Amino acid sequence: MQCDDKDKAEQPSTEGKFTFESAQDVKTLVGYLRAITDGFEAGSMRFTRKDLDLVLSPKGLVGFAVEAKGKEGRMKLTLKFHWRENVEAKEPEEDTLSITPGDAR
């Protein structure tokens, strides 16, 4: 049985791997970050491109890692989030992170 693109868009997968990489302007990136933030607040987020459609539903404690580095004019910021479905939540960790917009010198 074949499913057309409309059927695929209506029934996203909850398993699999979604990847997307490209160069974007800052305004577009801010939109993506807002959509991810809104998805965390709403309890689910949907990632779509022409051949992939995946829904993630974070609940409970979410693992978070941030890495920022700069070397010889090349900058990199990596954000990672991870969680397990159907696992009882642990207590939050005590370590805190501060992220400040602009020049915080």
C-alpha cells in the first residue's frame, strides 16, 4: 500500500532519525529556536522536510548540554537535549547555567 505526501504529513513518525543541516540567516534561526521553545512548552514538536516527518514529545526531566567555542574566527554553538519516554523523573541537578544576550563583559 502506498501513501501519498498528504497522508504522510497527517501521520508523522514518532521513531526514526531526522537530520537537517544548512546555512541560515540569524532571523530564520531565531524562528527555529522559538519553535523549539514553543514545542517544549506545548509538550511536542514536529520536524518536517520533504521526505521526513518526526514528532518528539518531551516530558519530565530533559537532559541538556551546551557547548560554545571560538577559535581563529570560527565560532560554534552546540545544543543537545535528551530524554526517555515512560521513565520516572529524577530530581533536577543543582548546577546552573547563565546565558546572557549581548556583550556581557
